[in-house]
Amino acid sequence: MNIAHVALWTRDLDAQATFWQQFFGGKPNEKYRSKNRPGFESYFITLDDGPTIELMALPTLADAPANKEFPGWAHLALNVGGKAQVDELAERARRAGILKSPPRMTGDGYYEAVLTDPDGNLIEIVGE
């Protein structure tokens, strides 16, 4: 068994698709526009390895709660290879102004950095 895809609601579908292409080499499919649900659009982003990411947008999307800690997914962690890849990607994120936490060894043994996507969602990039 494996994860087929994970889904992420976004306010700016094209900015999210560009982010996943630029930072992780993701390949988007052609934008889907629902004929049954007016305003719903999505992309599936294919990564080199692992599950596909479905990016979804809807004009009536409600605001997220002010407190980011609530039941549901807390973050996405991507294994980008090794420490050198984490450092390189973290530096790119720093230059782009989206680095939340610089590379470090965590208490649970990961070498990781944390960055944010265009909607402020946390993405951990880890290396072995």
C-alpha cells in the first residue's frame, strides 16, 4: 500500500504550482476546471518520487483559523536526499524569503529545514 496523492487547498493555484515546480521540480498536469462545481480548479503535481500533490482552489474558500495548531495535517515533510541538498534548498528558500527555520539536527534525528509555501503552509525538507 502507498499514498496515491495528498491534497492542498490554496487561494492562489498558479502561485502554488509555480512554487512546487521551482523548489521541488514538480511537473503539473493541465489545469482542471470542474464543469460540475463552478469555480473549482486543480493541478496534480508529479514529483520524481513519492505521492502526487493535488493543488485545489475554490473562490469561496474560507479563511484558516488563526491558531495553526488544530486537528488535521500539521506539515508535509519531503526527503530531498542528504544534508547538502537540504542546505542548498534552504539557501534558495532564504533568498526567496520563505525560510521559516534554518537547517539543524532535530531531537528525533532528522537534518531538516522548514520553509513555507505561498499560503504559509509548513514544509519540512529533510536529508539523511
